Amino acid sequence: MDFSRYRRFLGTPGVPRLFASMLVGRLPGAMLGLAIVLRVTGAGGSYALAGGVTAAYAITAGLSSPVLSRLVDRRGQTVVLVPTSLAMLAATLFFAALSPRDGALLVLAGSLIGLFLPPITTSSRALWPSVVTDPDALESAYTTDATFQELIFIVGPLLVVAVNAPFGSVAAIVATGVVCCAGTLSFALSAHSRNWLPTPHAEGRHHALRSPGIRVLIVTLFALILGFSAIEVSVVAAAKEAGHGGLSGVLLALWSFGSLLAGFVYGSRSWRGTVGQRLTVLLAVIVVVTAAMAPSANLFLLAVLLMLNGANCAPAFSNIYLTAQRVAVPGAVTESYAWLSAGTMVGAAIGSALAGVAINQHGAGGGFTVATVGTVVALASVVASRHVLSDDAAPGSARRLVAAGS
């Protein structure tokens, strides 16, 4: 495996600090759900209350992300990231100080945590092109981002458990705020982040959804994550049906491991074809592999299919993020990534719900069928809209599209 592309990316001045602090700042996204549940239930609260607080956090985070990211596009990164990181830390301290009897206040605190969750993920993705000028290294930047996303969702929950076991759930909640604040401040106070300015647009119309390509990618990610969420629920059901419910965690870990390993391999070399062509191929493979899971009752075969599916996940996300950078309306790149994140949140919620209904009626196979439909829609959206995702559509064409629609 050739690591020269990674060396060019990570060897760019300023990148090691930016990348490390970005990873730390993003960890709470994988910590908060578990930390909230442990805090509420561990102190005697009900799972219903824990679920309500978690939902309040997720909803406000999804609603605030596009707003905060649009503010980044207008005012810069540091001016938004610094105050939100401090406010998010204060919200976690407020949450940690409450008791399970304060149901309404817990929901309020959870909402505040989501409201002030810093847009560090969208900011970092918008920042890379101004830091990394080598096209190959830039592509590796987005691949590395997508690959380490898997690692974040492995390390985050483990960190919560590691803090909760010896110090308790209050410390676990506080730790999420401290980690978020420390990582975000380190990122936001770096020279690259302080000096970052969005691309100005002459007519001042920056709304991210004016880009047809971004609208397509929102649908693509919504459908893809709907499918992936359905797979998660269906794997649990399949393991239980086979009489080995305890293996569901192992199976899902293999899925993440496949994505992590393939992401490193994918980012280590150049690939033929355009970004859009590669994305189409990757999504097509995901569709085929996901469809093959539906009739499978053998957990060993399911494990193999999950690893094959995972092997296409990180590369697919990498191409989606890179495409978004190219087709976004000038001056609205950060907000564009926020809308993509919002699409994933909605897709995750709906995918889990639909899979649950299908599994109740048709078993694990029904859940995998829902997953297949989601991935098919993701592929169809890319194929049907390839003209607005092509290299010709960005970035100059994006400016022309905005002007034409004015």
C-alpha cells in the first residue's frame, strides 16, 4: 500500500494539528447519545426520559447545524466555533448538575447541548481545499475524513464507558463537553482556521440549497444512511433469529472494520474515472451486497457480506464529500455540508423505524429489504442526476447556475 498521498496530506504545514484537533472535537458526536442515557438511567431516571432527552439533543443539533454553518460561511470559522464550544461546555455542565426528577430541565439541557454543538465537522471539510493544494492529497483528505469517521464511532462510546466506570455518569457527561471544547478551540484558534474566508459571491446569494448538486447529494445521503440504519437493526434481528444474539456487536464491528480498512487502501492510490463515475460504481456494489443479505440466514455469510459492504462505505462517503466541495454554491460550502449531515440524521431515524416495522412483519429479511430499497434510491439519485454532479457542473458552472436562477 502506497502511503505517499497520506504523507503529502499529513505533511502539509498545519494539517497535523488541524486533523488531530478536528478528530477530538468530533468525538462528542459519538459520545453524547450513550453519555445521556447513562446519566439519566444511572441516576434513577427512566429509559423513556433518556430517549426523550436524546431525541431533543438530536433534533436541535440537526436544526442548528445548517444555521451555524451558514454563519460560518458569512463570518468565518473562529468567530462561530469559539463561542459555540464554550456554550456547549456550559450546557453539559448544566446537564450534569440536574437530577432525574428534573425531567423538563433535562430536556432543556439536552436541547441546549444540541443547539450549541460546534459545526467543526462541516468547517473542517470546507477548510481542506484552502490548506491542501495538491489534488491527490486533497482527495486523500476527504478519504481520511470518511475513514476516521468510523474510528470516531468506535472510540467515542468506549471513552464514555472508560470514564463512566470509575468516575460515574456525571463525569462522562462533563467529559463530552471538555473534549468537544478542547478539540474545537485548538482547531478554531489555528492560523488556517482563523484566516479562512468563504468564497464571495457577487450577488450575495449564498444559500446552499440553491445548488442542484447539493440537493441531489442530500437525497443520496438520506437514502444511503436510511439503508445503513436498516442494516444495523436487521443485523441484530438476524443474530437473534439464529440464536446468537450476542454476536450482533461482532457483526457490526466487522462492518466498521471493513470500512476502516478499505478507506485506508482507497486513499493510498489514484483511481481511474471521474469522482462521479467512481461513486456510481461504489453505490452499485453496495446495492448488490445489501440485496444479498436479505435471504441470508447464515451468520458467517452475513459477516462476509457486511465486510464487503463496509469496504465500499468509506470510499463512497469520500467521493460524496469531494463532490459536495465541487458543486456547492460559492460562499456556502460549510452550510452545504451541514445540510448533508441533516440528511443523514433524518435518514438514520427513518431507516431504523422502517426496518423495525418490516422486521416485526417479515423478520430480519424484511429489514434487509428496506435497506436494499434505500441503497437503490441512493444509486438512482446519483445516476439520474449525474449531469449536476459532474466536474463540468463545478465550480464555475455552479456560479453560472446561481446567476441563471437569480
